[in-house]
Amino acid sequence: MAGFGLTAIEILSLLRDMPRLTPILIGKKMNRPPSVIRNVLVTLVELGLVSSAARGLYELTQSGIDVLERMELQGRRSRVLDFEDSLTS
């Protein structure tokens, strides 16, 4: 998911921890304008990573959970490789 925006990742993480949030609540928790959140949510819904649970409420889909877990696993692997490299330098 190269180029996947930090805001999108933050939204996925937030929805995993706090399901069924509105764009306004997401924006408040992330300190970002609701318009930015809505724009990102449209893309996340189109990708099938987030769904609209009810009018104005969004939740993570199983695909969203899977993508988030893969991204977190990649991040952990990257940190381990960086640590191993630092030991051999």
C-alpha cells in the first residue's frame, strides 16, 4: 500500500479501536477538519476497507482489518530489519 495516506491509516486504526464513528467525531479525535475526514472516508468506502453502518456512521470492514494488520506487520518487520542492520554496522 505504498502511498497510502497517514490520515487513511489513522482512520482505519481509530475505527478498529472505536467502531461506528461519524466523520465529525473522527475529525475531533484526529484534530482534522470533518471535510478532510469525509473525503478520505469516501475513498476508504470505495476500496471496501470501511462501510457505512448507518447514515453517517462508519465502521471497519474485514478487508480493512486485514489491510491494517498487514501494514502493522510490515512496520514491525521493518523495525526488526533496521535493528539488525544497526547491530552489523
